[in-house]
Amino acid sequence: MRLFDYNNIDEKFFDKEIIKLLTELHEYRGKQELYMESFPDVLEAMVRVAKIQSTGASNRIEGIYTSDKRLDELVEEKTEPKNRNEEEIAGYREVLNTIHENYDYIVPKSTVILQLHRDLYIYNSDSTGGNFKNVDNIIEEKNEFGEKKIRFIPVPAYLTKDTMELMCNQFVETLNKQSVDPLLLIPVFILDFLCVHPFNDGNGRMSRLLTLLLLYQNMYIVGKYISIEMLIENTKDSYYEILQLSSAGWHENANDYKPFIKYYLGVLLAAYRVFSSRVETLRNQGLTKSERVKYVFKTKIGKISKSDILKLCPDISVTTIEKALSELLKEGFIIKVGGGRSTAYIKNDNC
């Protein structure tokens, strides 16, 4: 059986790049409490936006889609799922809500992970959820010609339960000792989880939910306000390449976790930078809402759509944003580009 020794992670993985990433992330964690105290109402609106983005992105990574309108309604519990895809989206919403509301009380034991997986499939009529895989699975990819290639062979079904128990127990024990930086321990655990691939279905989505849970428990809560899943979706090709690189030799305890650690720390840092940028926008609360829309164009480069402004200023209504855009167009401060759903705006360089 694969060994899980998490006690010496610090010694194995420190290098200049990782130390730099850790230092900056520690600084952001120190600032986040101030951010939360300064703008509680607006940050609550950001939570709502992030939930929608996270639920949509994490499911799209696995090829599970619905329309934007249906996604919003499902996440906000204004409708019931109509098909298999929407059932899985609604299930993700349920687990995400559980993590948001109860992360301090969820111990990442194998039995608890089973319960979270059960809830991921709570709207499905079959018995997929809440059970470890009962058949061996493989991780494969298709090329442009539809030809399949095996990327990784996970732990066989008959070893999955014992492997998960050993892995989770070792993780919790190491975490409780506080001898290893959680920002190193968490991505190592997530990579191990993906290499075990403990379920017939839902492994990728569970890995992202577990990532949020473990980060929240260690006071890195930026994922509540900025969708980490969407950042992963935006770098999906790199994610899969690095996953393959770091899983090579895993069964022989000879894999290199560093690429995966650096990727995960990079994604988390990107989330904090976006969060910080949005908070800086919110610092201009003394401005009117129309002036805040104008401030977005002063501080952002390139095309900006109405939906971009909604994400940056979630407390401003669509009507107010549309009115502000109309005024900025009349002033000549911005220029309209594209049309229909592709409509966006850019700052007029002459202003």
C-alpha cells in the first residue's frame, strides 16, 4: 500500500519560489480580517457571486453544463433541477453551502468525505453518492483524433477504503501537530486524493470542495469571495499537465509534489490579489455608485463588460450600472465595442 508520511513536508519542498509564495500568502492572510471588518455588506454580495462562479466552473471542468440563467437560479435555490447535469450542479451547491457554513466543525476523515460525496449526489436517483468505487478506474485523455491515452492508474478498488483511512488519519495527525505549514500540507493531500481517485465519479469536484474546506479551516478564506474553481478552470490545461507531472511515480513513493504545490499556491495567490484589488475599489465607498463605475475604468486595462462591473461591484444594481455606462458614453470617457452579448467598453485614451 502507498505510504503517507506528511511530517517532513517542510524539509522536502522549501525552495526560493515556494518560500516567496508562502511569504506573500501569509501577508494576505494577515490583511483579510481587516478587509472583512471594513466592508461586511459588500463582501456578503461577493460571497453570492463567488458561489455561482464556483459552482459553475467546477462543474464545467468536468463537462457538466447548464445556461447562466439556470445556474443562477439553481445556486440561489429558486428552482429545482430538471436533468442529470442540473442535479449534479445542485448537489455541488449543497456541499459548498455546507462547507461555507460549517467548515470549523468538519473533520476531514474518510467517513466525512464519504458523507460530503453522498451530498454531492443528493439529487441523483442512483446510488452513486457516498460510496467508494466498486470497480477499478483509470485517468485517460483523448487526442484530437479521439484516440484515448492512459494518464494515470489510481489505487485499485479493493484498496481504496483502507488507503483513504490511512491517508486521512495521517493528514489530520500532522495538521494537529502544527509542525508543517498547512499551505504545503493541503496541496500534497489533494494530490494524494486525486491519485487515489476514490470514487466512481465526482473525484475532481470533491478535490476542489476539499481544497476550500481545508483552506477555510486554516483561515485562508479568500475562496468565499473569489472563485478559486474559476481560476482553476481558466488554467485547466496547465492544471492537468502539472497533475500528470506530479503524479508520475506516485505508487512507488517517488513522485515530485513541487509542481503541484507551486500551481496551487499560485492559484491561491491570484485569488488574494483579485480580492485585494476589489477591496481597493471598495475603499472608494465615499464615491457615488456612478463614480465607482467610472473608477473601474480608471483602474482596469482592456475591455470591460457589464457583467465584469457586476462582479467587481456586486452591491450596485444592473440598472444603476447601465445608467452609469450611458452617462460615461455621453461624456466620451468610454467607448463601446462589440454588440449584443459581446458588448463591452474601453476607456477613451484621450480622456
